[in-house]
Amino acid sequence: MSRSVWKGPFVDPSLIKKVEKLKTQSSSTPIKTWSRKSTIIPEFVGISFLIHNGKKFIPIKISEEMVGHKLGEFCPTRQFSGHTPADKKAAQEAASTPAAAGAPGASKPTTTTAATPAKKEGSKDGKK
């Protein structure tokens, strides 16, 4: 459910204070925040933030296209570490097989398929 239009976007009050304070200063140090639910407003454009993802702070520089989105959308909380080693090995073998087949003098790889056992009609698994 979205927020009512008459209420306006939610921005953490302490975050607004920090942005106003930063605009008066000449230095552009990133603003450290835990408020992932705050909406990005046009005053934030060009400012760097350090947004907490639950473990560490992710540096984000706000651009014009980010206005209207939430701060938390730009720093993921989960890190994809990859698939299992068996999947990586299968992908590597699949990538190397076409190269070996196209080489002159190379024999074509043979594929073996395991036969699947057929169900017996009189087995216990069937309906009685």
C-alpha cells in the first residue's frame, strides 16, 4: 500500500537536518544513515550517502533518476555468492565441449544416458 498524496513523501527528519547542514558547508563528506525507508527528494541530488545494509555501509551518490525511490532500493541486503561447485563444473564442461568438437582431428565426445527403470504393472505403487 502506498502513502497518501496529501501526506507527502516520508523523509527521516534527522536526515533532512544533515542535508541542510551539508549544503551550508563547502566540504562534501558522505552522510551516514540507517534510514533505508526514506524517500529520495530533489534536495538530495548530488549528495553522497553511506546507506547501511545490515552489515556495512554502501556508498551511493544520488542522481536525478533516483528521485522518488527509497534509499534502501540502491543497496541490497543480500549478497549472491554463486551457485554450487557442481553447477560451475557442469557449466565449464559445457563451454569447453563445443570448442573441442570443432577442432580438427579431435574425436567427438560420446554421451551416455542412463536408462530409467520402467514401472511394473503389478507394483505396489499403482492403484488397487
